[in-house]
Amino acid sequence: MDKAKTKKTVGIIVDIAMYGLLLAQMLYVFTGNTVHEVLGIGFFVCLVVHIIIKRKWYATLFNGAKKPAARKIFNISTILLMLCSIVLMVSSMGVSRLIFPWFRALGSSDLHKYLATAVLALSVFHGGMRGYIRTKKKKKAGIFIALGTIAAASVGLALVPYLNRHFKVVDISLNEAVDGEKVQLSEKPLVVYFTRVGNTDFDDDVDAVSGASLLIADGELMGSNQLLAEMIKNAADCDTKAITVTGKKYPSSYGSTVTVSLKELSNDSRPEIEPIDISGYNSVILIYPLWCGTVPMPVATFLENSDLSGKKLYLIATQGSSGFGSSTEDIRKMTEGADVEEVMSIYCDDIPYSRERLVKWLNEAFN
Ligand SMILES: Cc1cc2nc3c(=O)[nH]c(=O)nc-3n(C[C@H](O)[C@H](O)[C@H](O)COP(=O)(O)O)c2cc1C
């Protein structure tokens, strides 16, 4: 095969791989974070190869020669695609937890998801316009491009709220997740946790709507923060207490729970909860899920109802990508007089495999 032919074949393979990788990237829910990050690297490597192969053509993008309208539109879309891809690459580093954990300041999960949607739609348009310029059947090609681009943008936008929400059921063996090495602590803290299970009216077919926060442990539904509490209980023989709302429970669907919690947040609500007596403990470990960038409002109720002055408060936040948001600051404001320690943040996917990390953390915090 001569050089030009090889280059063309490689170019086609790389282009197809880029479309495939981009689509696979949108299936984060199924692939999980590690595969997503590795595929992301693959996508950007392909992008660089694509630009190297087409470098002569890219050099003509900005020359001022008079060009037909279709070519101008193609060029503008290509420049937009390049810009979005570059910003997407930077934002990928910002939201990365595995390969680039040092650039968190650049990370916005929402920006990343919308950029990915823009890159997907622009890629379809870009590929379509290449065909449009070459084909004689302009009308048919135009309709295909319009429909393809709208479909890609719609699928992307529809997926945005779910891209890193895990609707798969995480099935675990309770014993395997919880049982293990024991630790002797200098004092026994009380473990208080909030989790969706116990605070939600789940539909009977909850498996179909379950989120990352839901685990099936030995066939039983279990909140992931409850699982963390069980791990600490197993390791350090601590007492555990659940924060349980006494009024209306949260809705079964993840999306509706987000809506309710946003409303509670903007109203600064304090939902009623079952009383929790912390008087016999010098320290409390609070395990809470991050909700809308801060603590769920029933956790705020617990903190404000409890006299934590003079006690140590250790924090474990579980989250779906936003670290711990403003939760620690907010907690400090609600617990005057308490000694609030630094938070440990656990990504929701990692929860079932966190026992070892918890033991290490317990040893550091209490011994
Ligand atoms: C109403 C709601 C709001 C959430 N908001 C955020 C958020 O702002 N940032 C984030 O990273 N994760 C968010 N999450 C994801 C949870 O923090 C994560 O799934 C956590 O592991 C849930 O733990 P649980 O099962 O014990 O309730 C939210 C989850 C729910 C249900």
C-alpha cells in the first residue's frame, strides 16, 4: 500500500474510533469511572492523530480565499469543534479522579457533560458536512446532517442528568464488604449516618430506578452510607444511629428526590427527624451523602438539634463527583463549639470497597 493510501486508511480508522469512543464515553453509567477515563485518553490520542494526518487541510482553515458557503460552514463548525474539544480536554483533567487527580480546580462536572454533548453534536455535523461537500445529492445529505445533529444533541442533553448517575443496581455480599481487620480506638465514637434507604418511599420496582446510593446487599436494599456505618461498626465495634425523617419521606425516583432536596435547600427547611441521643459520646462520626452541594436538610436538623459543643465531629461525605461542596463550611456554621475535623470524601462507586480506607482513616483519626 502506498503512503497516501495508508494515511487515508489510518485517517478513516481513527475517525471511526473517535465516534465510537465518544459514544462509549456517554455510557459512563455502565462503564464506570476507570473505563471512562481510559477511553477519554484514547479519544484525545485519536484527536491528535486526526489533526496530524489532516494538518495540511487544517492549515487552509484560516486562509482568506473565497470559499463556497458549504465550505465556510464546514470550516466554522470545525473551528468550534476544535475549541470545544480543547476545553473538554481541560475539563476532563479537572473532573478526573484517577489519571489527573491534581487539577480539581479546573473541574466542573456539568460543564464537562455539556461540552461532551456539544462535541458529540458538532462531530456528527462535521462528519456530515464532509460528506455533503463531496456528494451531489445535497438535499438528502442536508436532511441527514440536520437530523443527525439534532438527534446527537438531543440524546446528549437528555443524558446529561444521568451521565454519572448510576442507575445500575450494585449487588454486593454484605459479609465480604463489611467483615475484616479490627481496630482498637482510643475512644469509641458514635457513628451517625443519613442515607436514602429508610428515608424514601421506594416503588416496588425500585431496582429499575435505583441510584448509586442504592445497594442490594445479600438481596436486601441498603443505603450506601449505611454500609459505611456497618464497616466502621465491624472494624471498631462502635454504636451506629440512622438519621430518619418522621414526616413525609423522599420520593422513589432519584430525579424527584433532587427536586425535593433543592426546594428544601432554598427554603432552608429543617425536616423533623427521630431524636438521636449523643450525650454519652465525646466524639461523633457523621456520614452523609452530598445533596445539591451540601448536607441533606435532615442532617442539618440533626446537627442543630444536637449539643455538640466540646465534642469532636468527624465527617465522611459520600458524593457523585463534587467532592464535599460547601458541606463542611455549612456544618461548622451549624455546630458552634464543636471541634469539626477535616472531611473524608468517598466517591459513590468506591463505597462498597472502602473498608480498608476507613480502617486507615480510623487509625489516623483516633490513635
Ligand atoms: C437528592 C440528591 C442530591 C445529590 N446531589 C449531589 C451533588 O450535589 N453532588 C454530588 O457529587 N453528588 C450528589 N448526589 C449523589 C450522592 O451524594 C451519592 O449518590 C451518595 O453516595 C448517596 O449516598 P446514600 O445512598 O447513602 O444516600 C446527590 C444525590 C441525591 C439523592
